[in-house]
Amino acid sequence: MDQRLIRNFSIIAHIDHGKSTLADALLAETGALTAREEKAQFLDNMELERERGITIKAQTVCLKYKADDGKTYQINLIDTPGHVDFSYEVSRSLAACEGAILVVDAGQGVEAQTLANVYLAIDNNLEVIPVLNKIDLPSADPEGVTKQIEDTIGLDCTGIIKASAKERIGIREILEAIIRRVPPPRGSPADPLRALIFDSWFDSYQGVVVLVRLKEGTLRKGDRVKFMATDRDYEVLRIGKYSPFPDWIEEMGPGEVGFIIC
């Protein structure tokens, strides 16, 4: 995959500002889901997440998007929790990205977790794209909240994107802003392999599934990899991507995000 056509980004927001709904809208806009497959909070697949309406675990999805410049890009969305109790998951996910969409409720404005998450993004040197969500609500105050973002966070909000994830307003503008503003990943496929693990879980059928972002080198099925934290070697049995359902692939290059099973 040509690295110039890859974009890795995350969505950060205070709880209930519409982050998971925006993720659903991006999946629908890029054609990743058919109308039949769509359901609210698609990426929140733990029962507890859907029941409480919050994101707990980081999830990834690889989207194909044909931009206005005629090129087809691979956009890797790393969905993060917005709740204050899961800031560790947020920080790990942001380390795998080059950009972040900051979602702010146009009615409620900047809140505590908005600040905490955006400072994490700035600490990771991410390109932050501010988005005003829920502009369709009667209580929305786009001008007031835009000024609040500029005054409180210090972000330049010239050309801030006004959107409604629920009503599918401004979704294409968000995708175009990702292509235009988020830098492509760096790293050489010929270098020794280096990858960041940002989440893992146990699957009763396949064993441990590890979410990775490749920094350098190329990862192929059958390679032996060393986990630096435990100093142990494993053979890579399977490599895949969520798009949003698992797709099995033979190899991954620098900048790509996927999962491995060892």
C-alpha cells in the first residue's frame, strides 16, 4: 500500500458528544456497511458498551474512501473511549495516529473530558481537526461554542466543520479534511520491523488478538516477532484488518493498522 494514500486518525470527544454516532456516519459514507448491516454504535461491540451508550475498548476500522482528487485512500479510524475512566485506552490509541477529530457538542460546548483528550492529542503531536456536532438541535450555538474552543483550547477554528452525525450533515467535509490535513505515516518497508500494540483481547476460538500499528518494516504471515515487554518470541499465524468485518491479508507495511494472531 502506498503510504501517501494512508491516513490514521482517531475521534476524541467528551462522553455523549456523538463520537460513536460520527463513527457510524463515516462507515456509512464510505460504503463500509450496507443499510442492512447498519446499527447504532456499530464499533461498540461489547454488550456493556451498547447498553450504557459509551465506548470502553479501542476499536479499529479500515475504510476505503475515494476523495475529490480522484484517488482512493485507506483511512484507518481508531475509535477511542470518551469516558474519563478509560484515558489509558485513549492515550494508547492516539500514539497510533497522525491526526484526531475533536468532536464538540454544539449545544453543550467544551467539557472536562474534551480538554483532557485534546491535550493528550496535542502531546502526541497530532493534527487536530475541530468538528461541531449536533448543529441540527434547537439548543445549538455554533458561534458561541466555536469561540469557546478558540478561547479555552487555543485551536484555530477558521473553517471549523459544522456537522450532525445523526442527520449525516457535513460527513463528506470531515473525510476531505482528514485527507487534506492529516499527514501520511512515515517509515520504510525495508527497515527492521517495529510496531506499536495498542490493544489486545482473548478470543476463545483464535487465542490472543493483538491490535497493532506498524511503524517500520513489513510484517508477513509466518514471521517471528518479539514482544519487547515480555521478551518472548511468537510466530505470526494470521494477519487481518477490520473493514469493519475481519479481512485476512498476507502482509502489512509501515503506517498500516490491523490485527495479528500469534
